Amino acid sequence: NESSTSSDRFASVLEWPGPENNIPPNDQYPNDDSSACVEDRQSVCRGLTLRRTSNITQEQCESKLPKSVAVDNPLDARPGVINRGMWDPANGFPFLSWDPYLTVTCEICNVDKDDHLVVICDKCHSGYHTYCVRPVMVVVPKDDWLCAKCSTGQPNAIPFGEFAAKMTISDVEKYMHLSVLHPEDIVSSHNAFRYIKSDWRIPAPIMSKQEYDKSLISFVAAMHFVGMTSYSEELLYPEDQSAKKEMNDSAIDVDTIRPLSKRNAEIFRAFKNNLKAGAFPPIKVVHDEHFGFSVEAMVVMPPHTLIAEYVGEVVTMEQSDEIRSDSLMVLLNTGKRESSLIIDPTRGGNIARFLSGINNRSLVSRRKANVRSLRFDLDGHVRVALFTSRRVEPGEKLQYDYNAGVKGKSLEELAESGFYDTSNFF
């Protein structure tokens, strides 16, 4: 209490470093845990480290402490120690570092490395490398995440196969806003062109009613399963986002965005009209618990066959920093984060997001690529199309290079261009 005198106080039993021993950071005693040697810090217990030098400033220290005061008598502190509203007679707080995940290692490989690629389960607090879990994770999720053990038994932890089995063609009609007809009644323009070698091709539609329903149900089941609330075959510019359609100007891209030839522009528009009429490519979305989602060809598909336009909500690159999606696609690169545009299919879009990526560092994986992506100019705006790069056989997975066009760039340029680390892809 306030009437107490210094003679009523006992000296601190444990002498922590005081202000007089606060060694300023230098080459010998760096103010950085990552570079400090063992002699500069000492582990007190799991996650708690005592450092030789102060690891925070006085202002940071005061901002981290609670405002409520348990012991606030300055006589309780050693001379020269500033009262911070807590019992710290030896000025030890600034020399302590607390990291509850300091000793966490990956539960799968048990190797303590790549801390920036470790995702923590929000229930059991175990750690996993993004490349050790199955399916492989491209980015660390921003929202809550549960490991395989903890997600088992959760109300929404239903296997995809069971989820898809409950889907009906009525669900397809409602979700896609499409009056599903018998495929024989759908007018397709796939035979309206005499294709030459450099032409894109409109895919031949599925003619079997059973296979047609299976294909569309797989589309809708996959989009529902990952939380997509709307289906669209066009780029979306939500009112609650700062990206506007007029910002999508192909002339200001740092790369040369070439317009389509008159013939391919005509073919592309016919392809889009086919989709509106219900004539979809002969593909289906499949799911594997180890590899995640992928897209398979249902029939033979010749080279240059159009698969999909990559669509979704358009956001600025600046806004995409807050998005932890593994399906972002660069639409426009102006060299400035506030005006460069990204396609985000998290909430809305089509099946383009489910096509698989190859491992850029593996020759075997690169040889599996059978699809190409292309950014092109159509009516002054940038669009992105996916099309087959060679003949694709029935049952073959559609795969392409997520990082096409970024070869030879620096790490900074890769980060700015939407680069995905695919080194752990199969």
C-alpha cells in the first residue's frame, strides 16, 4: 500500500538483467532471434526464451501490457526500473520472448524446417507442412483450419463422393440457372467451322443423357463442396470490390497482350454461346482424398480444344493479399499492386479452378501438361482461356503450368506476378 516503506520490501530472489545491463544491439549481440547465437538466449521452458538483449522497445512493452494494475507501488521495483503496471521488479519482461509454437514440428515428416510453410490445426494445435498434407496446400489458409484427425466427425466433414451422390439434375438446374435438356436437343456450333491447324476448336458436346448428367452434376457438386455460392461463365466485378471493369485495359499491361485473330475471336464467342445453351465440354470433375480435385476428359479431345475461360471475381492485387485462395489467376499486370487485377474464384466462377497444376521443377511432371493458359485481348479487355495443347485421351487428367509466362523473373517479380510454388506437386 501507499504507506509502505522500502524497508518493508524484500529484495528480488532472482536477479534478471536490469537497465544497467541492457547491451545495445550490435554485430556481437544482434536484436534478432533468428541470428542470435545460443549464448545470447536461454530457453526457460517450452516456447519461453530469455535473451541477453531487450527484444522490444519501451513503447512496445507498454502497449503489450494490460491496463489493469495488480502491483503499482514504485517502491516495489528496483531503482532505475520503470513501473509498467505489473510485477516485474527486475525489468525482465523486455528480455523474454514467448512463442507457443517455437518447438512445433510437422506431425508427418517430423522435420523442423520451413516454418513459414507450417499450418497449425486450430483444434489440437499440431503443425503440418503445407506440402506434407494431402491434398498439398498451395498457401497457408487465412481462416480456421483443422487437420485430418480433428476434422473427422465434424458436422460438415462429409466425403466428397457421398456429397456428390446426393446431387440431382434438379440441383444443377437451380445452381446453374439452366434448363437442362436432352443433349440431343442442344444446338451446338462445334461443326460450324472448318478448322485449320492454328484454330481453336469448339469441343464436341456429350450426346449420352447419362454421361451429360454425370458431367454437370460433378461440376455443381465440386463448386458447392468448396463453398462457391454462384456459378458464372463471365468475369465478375462485385460492387463491394474496388476493381472495376474499366480498369481491365489490355493496353496498360506490362506484357504485350495480343488480340485474338478474327477467326479465333469468332470461335471463342461461339464457344461461349454454346455454354449458355448448355453445350459443355466432355469433361467431369473428380476428387481424390490424397490429390484433391482434378478434371478428366470423358472422350478424345483434339489439340487446341477450348476447355473454359478462367473466370471469377476480379480484385486488385492489393486486395488479394487478404485472400488465402489456392486458385488465384493473374488477369492484368500493370506493375502496380493497386491497379493490377487478379481473378478470385473463391465465391463464384466455373470449373476452371479445378484443373490441376504441374510441378515446374520436375521433367516428368512437365511432360504431363496437356493444357495451356493464354491471356489475350478481346475488345480491349484481357481474358484468360484454357485449351488443350495436345491430343487428350479419355480418362486423362487435364493439367497445365500455373506459372506459365514467369520464367526468368526474379523472386520479387515472381511474388508480384502471382507465382505458385509447385515444387511439391506430383
